[in-house]
Amino acid sequence: MNDLTARRQFLKQLGVSAGAIPFLSGLPGVGNLLAANQAGPKKRVVIMFSPNGTIPKEFWPDQAGKDFTCKRILQPLEPYRHRMTVLNGVSNNIGGDGDRHMRGMSCLLTGTELFPGNIQGGSDSPAGWASGISIDQEIRNFFQSQEATKTRFGSLEFGVAVPNRADPWTRMSYAGPNKPVAPIDDPKRMMERLYGKMEDKESLVSIVDDVREDIKKISSKLATEDRVLLDQHLQLVSELEKELASQSESDELAHPMPDIDPKIELVNENTPRISRIQIDLLVNSLANDMSRVATLQYMRSVGQARMNWLGIEEGHHGLSHEPDNNAEAEEKLTKINEWFAAELAYLVKRLDETPEPGQDGSMLDNTLIVWLNELGKGNTHTLENIPFVLIGGEKATGFKMGRYVQMPKNTSHNRLWVSVAQSMGHQIETFGNQIYCQGGALDLVSEMTAPNPAPAKPKPAQPKQTG
Amino acid sequence: MVMPSFVPIFRTAAAALLFAVGSAGALDLQNHPGKAIYQKLCTECHADDGMGAADFPDVDPLIGTRDLQELIGKIERTMPEDEEHLCVGDDAKMVGYYVYHAFYSQEAQNRDKIITPDVTRLTNEQLRNSVSDLISTFRNAGFPPKNDEPGIKGHYTLDDRERAGNNDFERQKFERIDPQIAFDYGEGLPGLPEGMTSDMKQFSMDWRGSLYARDTGVYEFTIRTRNGVRLFINENNHNDVPTIDGWVAPDNEIREVKGQVFLYGGRRYPVRLEMFKYKEKLAMVEFRWKPPHGADEIVPDRVLTHHSSPESFVSEITLPADDRSYGYERGTTVSRVWLDAVTTMAFEAADHVVEYADELSKAVTKDENRDKRIREFAAEFTARAYRRPLKPGERESYVDPHFAGSESVDDGLRKVVLRALTSPYFLYPGTAFDSPHGPWAKASAMALASWDSVPDNHLRKFASENKFDHHNPKRLEDLAWRMQWDSRAHYKIRGFFHHWLELDKATEIAKDTELYPEFSDEMIGDLRTSLELFIDDVVWSDQSDYRQLLLANHLFLNERLGKIYGKPEVKGSFQKVSLPDNARNGIITHPFLLTSFAYHNNTSPIHRGVFLTRNIVGLSLKPPPEAIEFEDNHFPPNLTMREKVTEMTSAKACMSCHSMINPLGFSLEHYDAIGRWREEEMNRPINDDGILETDAGDRIEIKGPRDVAEYAANSPAAHEAFIRQLFHHTVKQPLLAYGPETSQKLEESFRHNGHSIRYLLIKMVMAATEPVIPQS
């Protein structure tokens, strides 16, 4: 089969709809598919965020080790248990300005304090933006600095139901101090960013017919010399129609493909569908090598989503503040986190089912996914024991998966980022605020599941005096 | 661009013509002595039928509207070329008569032809306006009040909150209208209303109102602040992405946060600025903008109002430039680029309509059954796009099938909107109507003439009640007046002056900064504003007297311009400044035009003269027989500009036009290349005298620009030119397409009504409802 057809079929398998296809060919990045980068296995990292902490007793497995059991929240990921590492004991120890939610969000990927500022959270001192770069952008810059790992976008920031506000609760990704990066939560906008402006073919075709009809009716009532302009219009429309027709012939060869409707309305009840569309677009963008770094942000820290598709009417954040003995609330929160896990499972499945272009194995082999949260637990606002889950990417990272690892209490999460960076080939020894990097990268490549106690936890910085 | 010489510019002496035809009996041209002269002296270049011989492609057809005397005069002076002595006196009279009646005059041309409006598409301006306004008819716009107190409404809240999340704290609130948002609060609170005291520490403001965008283009907004701010322009939904999101203030230092919006001119847009101070030491906020063609400044009070306005649809799509070969913008060409752009705009509009479907559809019916409501809305949308109610069967063909074939009602709506906006019924206004004289056709014509847009709800009501009857012309006139008060009419009228006075040349002006150190982008921006203020002041006064455009002795100056143009006592922003006798005479001596029509290092009497000849005085000019570039170094250094130009244009071939151009251009020689008055050039006194000889046989002595201004203010030729150009801009069709006597009627009305420009426009809008109908 010819190059063009092969490209198209491949894209369809990745879930880009037929309607969008005519406009894809010739775009940068798309042509790289078959002439894939042969410079060794690709390395990719995807970071997925969900808010308001987890329910520890429904999340954490009982025992460290290789044969752990997935409790309720992790059940949707059961098929991938052997490719998963659940990390306990890793905490966000960053102190300084801002309340726990703000620090939970904006220090999470940056590993450094927030600037003092004017945004007051529920407690603590008011804060501004993060004072350093986030790990996804750090890795992005590293990849972009080398020909072999450079991509068109470097990184892509996806969102689902993210409010249109720029503040330390809605931003986890930073290109540098005071430089938050906004996620795109509108599939249409993301599609336009990736593939340029696209109009669906179906609508265009129907327009063409209607215009022709109208012109015929009008022209029949006009004197000859008055028809000239309309005749020209008709001719142009016929040209357009021919172009559309020549593309639809190759569409007949299509395999069945998932449905992407990028025009979807951004309302709460569509969140589950939007989530799937965004995941499809994310996988698609990685497959086309438009980027090797991606983040997927669900809502924001303190997210108050009403997940009525789960039969839950109350806002997420409100529920997360119910006391432990409120069984009903706990049940709902468990369901919510199960749902996030199911979305993660969909992402993992898509990557697992997609062959790595030009190589053996699947995309999942080369893509490390990190699922994280801004809090360990909602009602205490604790930043300890953040529920970190690593999945996939073994070929790229060398990490040993299929285990539940208990790190020493309050291991600084900066060290996890150092590990991730190093696994991507970026040989840094520290990331974020250095005082939290003592002990260096976490060991994720050996088989052990309960390492020896790490050096003493450093004292968090005191909030700076303002004014 | 020079207009072809046959474009009608002289008033047809209709009465004289009829008389002449009558006296010649049944026009016996075949045996007229003029024909023999014509065949002997003229046929070689002009051909038997006057269309121009094949060997002489530069010779234009002998068609025009000089009257008989003017034509005879022209022939006598200039024909045959280089041998004018061969045809003078009676010979000229005879051949002139023959040419006039055989092919030259309107009547000769129209003998076998009826001129009707051309089938044209919407111009770019009309397309943008129509799509946006069509959607807006489903929103609650209201009619903005005149004489509004300028400024934006601030809602102030002071509180003693110590931490967020704790709702138990005291608040104090008040409101007031602030002319601008430019405050430095230092460590304290905003100014409090009379009688209020406060010991609160934190405060927040919510300024809301509307912003008037004068021009179409990109508006760059900047907020300078130490604190947290957000700005929403043309977004009424608080959940939308803000135009500027500067909520997080990283430190208390002054920073600038910026955002850009594309807006259509002549409209108001909702604006909302939020600001808060929380436990920071200092607070300040400045709301600034840089409009298209303008400089960065604090958003002035004159563009702000505290009234709200609905959001409107704006598309940033670039459209290929409209055809201007007729001398004005017309939708007479189509191209693939244009079709693609129109299609993309239709998609954008469809997305917008679907996003706001619930709000928009409620304007049609408040039915609780959403499905039904959306379908009704879709049908009404199509009707408004066609500018008339749907005919029986049209809903079944154009609207319903799209719902039947769609997965959801929103999808169906999307397709209906796409169809409506790409249909020729929408894009080629006029094609939707069975007759151009029906009420809906008239409403459409008035809306296009007044606003370059679709009928609004008031106009549609007028049409649906069929109030366009002939027995009550006053009602039609009142309607036209009402329409003129809409800001979109202001925008369109401004557009006319932009074209007429070539204001867009401003971007190309560059001056020698050694000779003119005062020259800068800000100065040119100010000059343009000064000219616009002048025009506005004349046009929107009660008299709206055209002659004042040419004769008024004042300028609008601000401090910067005051220093340059001899009025250093002017301080601050623009004011109307009276000038001593005749130092300035309206637009022709306005420094903007004088600067624009000049070289970078000297005046240019030729550019100024051409502009005055064609645009202001209303005489026609052919392109020069030889294109000659002005090269200063070809002349002895001690010659004045006048002397150089005189020498350059002294050849007979040049003189046929330069005998008019030069005296007009020289009359302005007292104004240097940036429009300042000077007494001398190179230590020699300026000579601005001249004699203007027109084809009509007028001989006007010029002793300065005042004489030119008075001639232009009072001569019928100048009036005719003004009216013709204004009509073209307004109706975008030839005058004759609205009846052979329309031009004359407009001129008479103009002169009988104090030369009121606005009343002239009213008459034109009304005339637009009476096109000539093709006879089948």
C-alpha cells in the first residue's frame, strides 16, 4: 500500500475520525510515522493528576511485595497489576507559603516552595506561583535539546473539566518560576492545536449540495449577464466538492474506529466522554510523536466536581472533608477514586494495544505513566503518603514493575522526580529544592520493596514574613 | 488611483439636453454636419462608433456626462491632439453636438439599455457585520441611550477579612461611576463616598460596563497593577476564559499583564475588570489599551459607559480584499480563498450559535420542550439570514431535513446555521426577494445602506407590518433617521471619510527626521484623531453642513499638536481651537492631509493637487501620458518647489490635466511637508496664486487655499462629486441604477437643505429602496 494510505489507516486505528482525516496529510509530525525514529527505544512520560486525596484503606495494598492485591480503588487496574508499582511513604514535604491544597498542587511537580503572594488559601500564608520548573517541563526541555528526542511540541498539557482560572490550585505544570502552563481541557481546541483547524467533512458535503440548489433557483430568474458571479461561485463550490470526493474513496478501506466528537459541549455531564476523548487525543499525539511528555489533569486541587454519572450529587471537595466515620461519604469517595482509576486503566489499555511505531512491542513498553494526587488524604489535608502509582515504560526506564513498595516514612517526593528524570536519560542529581533531595534518586530498578530507612527528614522552610 | 475618464462627474444638464433634442426634431444625426467633421478629424483614433480604434488601445470610449457646453469646450481646447487649431469655433460646436448625441451622453448610451443594480455579494465589511448582527438579533441588545455619562461603574467592597474560607467578616460596599480606571491607592483605601469612613484593610473592585470600539481590528489591553486582576472583554459568562488572567500577583511590584481581542468597529462590547488587594502593602491599577491605529493610553472615559451590553460574535478570519476597481469597494468578484474564508466563518458562527443555543432560542419561543424550541429557532435563524420570512415549503426543504439526519438536536441546529450562512440567499442580498420593491427587500436595502448589515428587530417589525407604503414618505424618513443614530451608521459614515480623504495612507508616511524632528508615530496618530474629531464635529452637528468641512476655521489640537502647530497654550487632551482668519480652512488645510500628501522632505503640490482635483473639486483626470518621477537633484538648487513642478509639467501633453492640478496644488504651498504654515521657502516668499480653468468654462482666481475651499464648497461640480462618491459608498451600486434623475434630485435636495450631509444620507438610504427593476 502506498505511503498515504498506510498513514491514514494507522491514524484511524489511533482513533482519529474519518471526518478529520482529509486535513491531516501533509502536516508536520504525521509524516514521521513510518520513517520512525530508529535511534533506540523511545522514552515517554505521562503524568496524570486527580484531586482531593484518596481513601487510604481502600487504596493501599496490605503488604509490601510482588504479589499484592488490588483493593477497590485499584481494581480497575487489576489487568495491569504486573506492570504497576504502587509507592507508599512518599510525601510532599515542601513547606513555605500557601495552604496544603495550593502546595499540594503547585509544589507537586516542582518540588520547590511557592513564592509569597496575594492568594489566600484556607489557612497558612498567602502565596503566589511556584518558584521553579516542574518535572514534566524539565524533561521536556531535556528532550527538546537533543535531535534524537526532539518533537514538534515537546510537551502537551491535557485537562478534563479544569476551571478557566489561573491560580495555584489550577496549575501544576510550570515552565519556570512564575510561569504556569495552562492545560487545554477543550477537545476541540486540543484538536486544533494538534491538527490545525478542521471542519468535518460531512457538514461540508451537505453545504455543497444545498448551495448548488440555491444557485440554480436564483439563476433561473436572472438575466444572463447577471448570472456571471453566481456561476463563478458555483464553479468554486464544484471544485471543493471534487476535493472532498477524492478523499472519501480511500476512507472505504477503514477499520472500525473509535468515535471522536471534538465539538462536545464542555458541561459537567459530558465529563466522562470528554475524558475518553482527551485520552484518545493524548495517545494519538504520542503515537504521532508530536510529543514525548504529557500531563493529564482532572479538574484541579480542591476540585468540587459533582460526579452525577456515578450517582453522586455532592461536590468532591465537600465529600473529602467528611470525617472518617461517615461511611456514606467514604463510599462515595471510593467510587470517585475508582472512576479515576478506570480512566487511568483506559489510558493504559490504549497504549498497551497500540504497537510502537517502527518497533516491537507496544507503546506502553516505552511510556512511563505516573498517577498522583495533591493530597494523601482529603479530610486531614495531609501531604504525607501521596498515592503514587507508576505504570508501564519498563523498556524505557528499567524500573521493575509489579510490586507494592513501602518507602521509609516521609521520603521526599523530589527524589522520585530525580528517579524519573534519570530514567528518561536526563542525568540530574537533584530536582527542585535541593534540601529535599538528600539520598538521591529513589531506587526503582532493583527488586526490593521495603528499602532501609533514608536520611532524616529535613525541616520544612518556615513561611516567609511578607511586607 | 486615477479614475477612468469616462466616469460620470459632471452634472447632466438635463433640461438643456431635452430642449436641445427637442429643437433638433427627431434627432437626425446621420446628416448632421458634425458627423462629417467627426469622420474627417476623429475617426482615426476614436473609431466610427466612438469606442476607440483598435490601433489606439489607450483611447477610452467617448462616454461621459460632461454637459454639451463642457464637451464642446474640451474639444476646442484639446482635440485633435497636437493639432487643436483644426477644430475650433463652429466646427467644435458641430462635432461636439454630434458626438454628444450619437454616443457620448447618458441618453445616447441608455437609448437601448436600462441600468439596474448589479448582482453582487456582501462586501467583507458587510459579511462580518451581517453574521455578527444576525446572531445578535436574538440577544437583548436594547438601544443605547444618547448623552450617557461616560465612565464605567465600579462596585467596591471593603472588608476586614483575615483569611479566606472564613466567611465571618465585615463588609462595606458602595458603587460609583469612575471615568477611567487609573488609581494608585498607595497603602490606603480607595476614595470613599461622602460621609463614609472605614477602617477595613482589604478591598476588591468589580468594574462593569461597556466599551465602545471605534475601529475594526486587534485591541491590545494592558493592566498595570501591583495586585490581582482579571479582565473580560466581550465575555458575559464568568466561567469563560478571561481576556487577561492576572489573579496571582507574584510580588507587590508593578507589573503589566496583557491580552488581545479582535473587535468589530462601531459597536459596544461588555467589559468587566476585577481587582483585589489582600494583605499586600501597596495597591494600584491602570486599565490601558492600544486600539488599532492608536497609541497605548489609559482607556479614556469617552469610550466607556456603565450600561451593559450582550456578548457578540466576532470572527478574526481574514478575507481577501474586495474589488476596488470601480473606485469603491464592491462584492463583484469571488475566489477560492474567499469561499474558504466564508465557509470557515460559517463554521465558527455555527459553533457559537450552538454554544449559546439555549439563550438565543428563548428569543423565539420560551417553550419548555427544548427540542421544539431549538427547531423553531433554527427556522427563524434561516429566515433572518434570508432577510425575509420563509416561504411555504422552505422550512421543509431547508430546515427540517437537517434535524432528521442528525444525532442530536444541537447537531441539526449546527447544520442549519451552516447552510443558512453559506447560502447565496444570504451572501448575495437581493437574490432572496421576488421583487426589489417588496417590504422585506426595502428593509434589507435600508439596513445595508445605513449599517452595512442585516435588518434589526425594529426594522423587521416595520417590514412585517408593511409600513413601506408610498403614501407616507415621512414614516420612511423617520425610520431612516432612527437608523442613523445607531453607532453602526456612525461607523459606516466614518468609513466614507476614510476612503474619501485616503486616511489609510497614514501607515505609509515617513518623514526626514532631521528636517522634521517633531515627526513621530504618535504625532501621526494624533493628526489622524484630530482630523476625525473635526469631521465628527461637522457631520454630527445639527446642521451637518458640508461646506463647513471645507470652510471651518478651527482645528482639534492636543498638547503635542499644539506645540507643533503654533498653539503652545493648549494643554492636555484634544480641544477645539479657533484660528485666526483663514489660517486653516477645513479639511484641505488640515495638517494630516498636508502631511500625507507630501514627500518625506518637501511638499508635493502634485499629490496635493491631484487629491484636490479628483476628490474635492470633482474634476476627472486621466493617467499621465508619461510616468515621470520627481527627482529633486535634476533641478538647479535655488528653485522653489513650485518652480520645479511648473517646469516638469510644462509640456502640452501634461498641461491638459496639470492646468488644473498645479494651481490647486500650489495654493497649499504655504504649508510645509508636515502641514505647518511658512512664509518663505529657501528665503523666498511663497507664491500661492494661480488661475483654475475648469472645463465648464469657469475661470477662478486663486489667491490662497481659501479660494479653493470656497470654490469646492459652492461649485455644482464639487457637490456632484461629493454626492456621487457618498452614494457609491452607501449603496455600492451606480447612481443610474436607481433612476436616471436620482443624481439630480439628490443634488437639489442637498442644496435646499443647507447642504446637510446627514440629511443627504437619509435621502440616499431612502433612494436605495427604489432600484430600477429589470424588464423581463
